[in-house]
Amino acid sequence: MQNQTMSALSVKTPPLLLDNERLRQCMRERENWQPADYRPAVIDHLLKPAAAAALAALQPASGDGVWPQQAWPDLLRQLHWELCSSTNLRPLAKIMNKAALLPDPFVACGGMWATDAAMPVSPPQHPVTQLFAVLRMDVVLSGHVVATVAGIPAANLSAGDVILTDADAAIAMTADVPAAILWTAFFYSPDPCCCRQRMENS
């Protein structure tokens, strides 16, 4: 029994994929902004170099560029877990001037996709939890992408880079052949005031 206990204690946790200092740096850069100043955020190299290289080597399990959640490899599960952790949710909320964010444990909207397939979108309310979509994060896993969204110049993104936008922002992604692979995550709020205007316009 003692040997089993020691063995359990000796198991190492995997290294973090996300560079939390990059998030905190972006948060510090915006800490004195006024509400009218907020716009989409591009965070270069949010994925650590080794993590970016490992994720770039993954290929979707199906030919349509989709990787079903039940078939996720460990790296994708860890990426989802880190994005959903409070360590990252708090700075994400501050960077984009949002109230407390809630993740999507079901990944009902978003996930892994290729730029030659349809871009994932989120309805105003989550189909399971009925929470209100307020924030979108696109993580480039492989390839190069040009992201176009109102409020900032066209952004050239490479593997490991991230763009944050309002959940209802009109964003376009273009990539050369072969298609780039991205991970998209949506974050939610229980407050209908956060996206009342979006629902009125939908």
C-alpha cells in the first residue's frame, strides 16, 4: 500500500500549454482603459512553443476537419481544461471588459475546425445551459491565418496565437492552402443584459 501511495504521489502533472504571463501582460496593458476603448485583442504566442508544436502536429480524426469530443487526444482535453480554468477566465474577462465568464463544458459550440470548413458560431444563448454568449476565443493550432474583425487592423496569426472578440462580432478567417486548424471557444454569462442588444438584432 505504501508503494502504491508513493507511486501516486510521484506522478507528474503535464506542463501547462498556455503562457499565463502573456495573458497577465495583456490584462495589465488594458487596466486603465475606459469602456469605450475596448476592442478585439490579439495575443501572440499564448501557447508555449513546445505546446504549439505538439498541437500543430495533430490532425482531425475525421476528413471534414472535425474532432469529436469523445475522441479528443489528451492534448486537446488539456487545452480545453486550461481555457476553462479560473486562472485564465479572470484575465480573459478583464482583457475584454466582461463580467465573470463561464466556460462551455459541453463544447456545444466551437471546438476544433479547419479554415476550409464552415466557421463555428454560437447562438445568443447556449443550447444546453441557456447562458448568454459574450466572448469568443480563436486559437491557431497550425498554419497561418488572417483574421478580419471590426475595431483592429487585419491580424496575421500563426500557430500559438489567439484572437479575442465579442461573441457576436463579425469575424472572417482566411488561410492559404493547406487549411489552417483552429480551436474556438465561447464563453458565457448568466446576465441577459450582457447581450440584450445582440438578441434584439438576431
